Amino acid sequence: MYTLELTKPDGRRMSLYSRAPIDPSLVAPSPAGDAPAGTSHLRWHPLRGEWITYAAHRQNRTFLPPPEYNPLRPTSPGQPPSEVPQGAWDVAVFDNRFPSLGGDAGEPPALIVPTARADGHCEVVVFTQDANASLGSLPLSHVELLLQVWGDRTARLGAREDIRYVLPFENRGAEVGVTLHHPHGQIYAYPVVPPVPARMLALAAQHFAREGCGPLEQHIEAERRDGRRMLYEGEHAVAFVPICARYPYEAWVAPIRACASFNDLGDAERRDLARALKTVLLKYDGLWERPLPYLMAWYQAPTDGAAHPESHLHAELWPPYRTRDRLKYLAGTELAAGFYAMDALPEDKARELQQVDVVLA
């Protein structure tokens, strides 16, 4: 993996990554105009016992611009400046211009509930220079590079004293709130372990203390023995529709060995994990005539410096489609009670995905 560190005209940082050497003369651009002043802060939810982020300045972020104003396309002569330069690079990472966490948020206001600074950091990860591509359409070596990039960002951000958890994720499709169609994801680096991974880690720690292994490691063994929901089974990685899927076509992607984070993967594990991820994404793309929207989140160990043998790196992908014409949105029982209701069996949806032939390259 080759990298090049740059600074944008507005002071934000950028890292370029490639499978080949990068021209050191490249210059990082910035879109015209200053980014809005950060106004983020945290407020405590007294009934749920968790922090809520408030970032009103994000109302002004770029929203579904025409192709000529795509801020994630490479800057070219005669066109408005974008976020990334022209040149031979594969993946670009830069500080989010409209961050929810970090930035110059300043001190929080004094309110009737506890408040705190919105410390942390937000980054944009541009998967490719090709605006018409998708993550699943990229070559396997490119997907493997992206896994390395997520590991590098985890190491860099996790080394900061104010960061406790690093979450890479991708939203694809307007149906899940995407504001830019160019293939990209984000990385949120939190000052605390957020509620969902915190609960997962707590349960995993209990399971590890009781069984000597984490629950996902044990569940992967069970899914492999059952076989009905498997989408990919390699020497080092798997992908499957979990038996407990909360969304139609939900899929989990993971190394078979309980690696705590991206940086615990061996080379062979990373290559096979790239194959597992690409398989799922190609099956999503081939399922229907239109691209399947999804949210993909990668869970890993906290960056608190402690050992986390209970942690098991994995991705969970949640496409909202229920049928060809209807969307699965969270309803009252799910939003109000956190009690999910599924009207499709995971085995049936796994069978649909299994029937989609893919070619890995």
C-alpha cells in the first residue's frame, strides 16, 4: 500500500492511497467557499442514558448535485474545484467538510440536561475516482486495499487520546439518505463507545468469559454447519444471511478467526475477506435490475489500548428492500420498542441471493 499525505487549502487533511506509487507533486484541492463553522455539541438523553449529537451546520451540506458539481470527482481544468485531485491514486480520505464530531465545535451550551463537547473526528472515504462505479464493481485488489485503508485510519484515529471507537460505514442509495452518489463511505471516530457496539461488546465479553470464545465466532461455526444461509465460504472468511436477520437480504461478512480489528487481519485473511465482501455486493447488484440500496457498518474493538479477545471484526449490511416495489422502513414496534418484526424468512432471502451468480475478479 502506497500513501501520500496532503493538506487542503482550507487546512483540512487528506491521505491518498494506491496499489502503486503516487506522484508526490499532487496537490489537494478544496471546493470553493469556506466550510460552515462547526456548531456541534452533545446532549444527554436522560431516559435512554446516551449522548445525542447536534450539528445544525450540516443542514447546508451538499445535496445530490448534478454530475458537473460532484465534489468527489477529480478536479479537472475548466470545472469547479472538487475535494480530490487528478492523478494515479485508488482511494482518498479527507476530513469531512461538514462534520458531526470534531472540528471547531467550541464549548457546549449550558442546558437543562448535561452537555459535552462533540469531540471526535469525521472523515470521507472516496472508494474510487469513477463516479459510475460501485464498491462491488471494483477489482478484488482494490477492495483489499480499502480494507487496508480502514485499518490504517483505525490505527491513526485510535491513537488519539480523545478517540475510543472507530466505525467505517457506507450508505448507498437515496433510499438510505445518501447525499452524494459517487462511491464513498465515511468514518466516524467517537469520543465514547457508541450504544450499539457497546451493548454488543458487553454481551460478547460475558459470552467469552463463559464459553472461552466470542458469540460471533461460535455463530459462524453454526451457520457453516447449517449451510442454508451461506453466501460465501472461503478458507478464511464467510458471508451469510444471519438466521436472526432483522432486514430482508441482511448479510454479515466476517473473518472466520476472531480478529479484533482490521489491523489484526493476516494477508490471507484480508484477501479472503475482500472476496466475501465483493461476493455479497455483486449479489446485491445482480438481484434486481436496479441497484439495491444498503447501509454497511464495520464493527471492531474499541481503541482504548486494552485487549479485546471478545471482539470479532465484521460487517453488517442492511438493505431496506422488502419486495420489488416496497421498502422496509422501521415501524412502531421497531422504533418505539426496539422489537423487530420481519415478514420474510432469512432462509428465503438467502436462497434468492444464492441464486445470483457472481464472477470475482
